[in-house]
Amino acid sequence: MSATVRTATAADDPGLSALWKRCFESPHLAALHALDPDRHRHTFVAQNDAGEGIDAVVVYVPRLIRDADGTPQRVGGIGSVATRPEARGQGLVRRLLVAAERTMTAEQCAWSLLFTGTPGVYRGSGWQEFAGTYTEGTLAAPSARSSAAGAFRVRDATARDAVEVAALHHAYNAKRPLSSLRAPEDWAVRVPAWYGPADRSLVAEDPVSGALAGWMVAGYEGDCAEVREFAGADACLGPLFAAVASRGRAAGPTRARVRIPVTPGVRAALPALLADARQVTEHVGMARPLHASAESVRATVTAPGAVHWYGDCF
């Protein structure tokens, strides 16, 4: 079975949606794809030469991501990678990655970033893994959280909080390595796609001014409550963690996971959520230098406090 590698056209959109629907339980991929006005020349497909449609796809998503010094750099995110089951094992993704690398380089991307549970697919094409960490443990009991109440008012976020939340996010990540600069369209489409509606996150209001002091996103799946993002002042971490613990206990989870950098403020507040916090290392991120040096890319992905928030996924 042979296939021709080419860039996508608007006529491919139905076929791409069908392929993503077949390979992933992610109905929002087509909406994310539509965010890039140059998406068709950033989308690389393997067209089946026997007329059976698209065998595989790789999408390059241009993003502004802060380097080790906090300076935004153009980075090529690789995402929405899919292959028809019948066409797997033929090296199609590797061929598509070559085409993507050429375009990313021509468009002056400093480096490329992806996240995967199957790193072997990408190692041979020049992407290298880097370590990340998260904190997990048993969900704290109510008595362990009683001292975390504080004066902050914690409530569900609403659509009316959008401007303040975006400002909190920008200020909190202004110099954070590996974080993305979010555009209005990211807040409108990308963030809700990965995090769900606004009311699935929490905000903490300053007790004096009433302004938002903190924003936290958490998910509750199976037996685990997972904190996926935070922005704001350290002082409201305890109340927000306590609220996540309360929601978790009501929903059924017995464990919790925290995917935010462990700063001194986070460490001090963790007992409000975790009874026995422990750090876990994982290797799901991969990077490939393009115009940047390998040393500068490694410095970015391993910098203290570096994080690529889940809500910025490609």
C-alpha cells in the first residue's frame, strides 16, 4: 500500500474530521484545527494512492512559547497525529514529520514541541524526551483542611470572569519558561476545549476589593481529582485546594494529583488537598531544536518552574 505526502486542502476537512473521530475521543479537534488561518498548509496528510482517502495526518500548530529567560519564541507544536489502523506500521507519520519539520524551519520556528504517550514514534525523527513532574497523594480529610478556609471567597468561575482570569494568567506566567502566550481565540476555543465550561474552574475573590486573586482548574475522573492549572496569588492557594478537595470528596475520588509547579507557596498549601504528597516524574514531553540550539531548548524544558499548561495543548 502506497501513499502520497502533501499539504491538506479545504476539501480534506471532512476526511480529517472522520479520521480524528475514528482515532480519538476528542470531538473538539476540528475546532482547534480551525483556529489557525494557515491550517491547510500546516497540515500534512498521506493520501492513499489506491483512492481510499487519507491514511495519516500530522498538524503543525505555530505557538508563542516563553524560553528559559521568559522571552516568547515561535515554536512548532505537533498535534492531532493520527493514522488509519489499516495503514499503521508503514512509516507514514515519519514521512509527515519530515514535511512538517521543513515548513516549521522555513517559518522560523526556534524549536518544536509535542506531548505523547508513544515517544518511540518520534525519537527517530529527532524529537527527544524531557522529564516533567506532578504531585499526587491521598485526598485530604476534612479535618486536615479546616485551617485553610481563610478570608478568600471561593466560588465557581463564570463567563463574566473571563477578562480577569486572562489577566491573572498573563501576570502569573509573564516570565514562566515553557508557558504559552494565549490569544483571545485561545481563551474562546482552546481553553474550553481542554478544560470544559468556565464553571468547571474555581476563582478566589480578594476579601477587601472583591477582585479575583486566584483561578484554579480541576478535573474529577475515576478515583482521582486533578488540579490542571493555577494562576494568582499564593495566599489563595490553600482555600482553592480546600475547595477542590471538597468537590473531590463529593464526586467520589480518593486521590488527588497536582500538575502545577511546586513553589514554596504551593508546598505550604498542599496539605489542604493532599494527605501524603509525593512527587512523580513522567516523560511525555518531547522537543526538537530547529533554529535554536539544543542547549537552549534543553534549558527551557528543564528550567525551574517550567510548565506547559494542559489548556494550551495542540
